[in-house]
Amino acid sequence: MADGQGEILVREVEDGEWRRALVWLAEQFVQQAIGYVIARLVESGLS
């Protein structure tokens, strides 16, 4: 079991750059989605 966990840790370190890029993209997407939803709610609330 310890060997498997070690392999996972090594893989995470190797994929660190990809993981960081994916997390950044996900954060950008979520921020855009939240901004869009808030804008729609404000528009519907004002009309």
C-alpha cells in the first residue's frame, strides 16, 4: 500500500505543471460562470 501511495506522489509531482494549469483554467471558468449567473440575476431582478 505504501508503494502505491509513493507512486501516486511521484506522479503528482511530475504532473504538477499540468495540474496547476488545469486548476487555473477551472478557476477562470468558474469565475466566468459565476459572473454570468450574477449578471443574469441582476438583469432579471431589474426588469
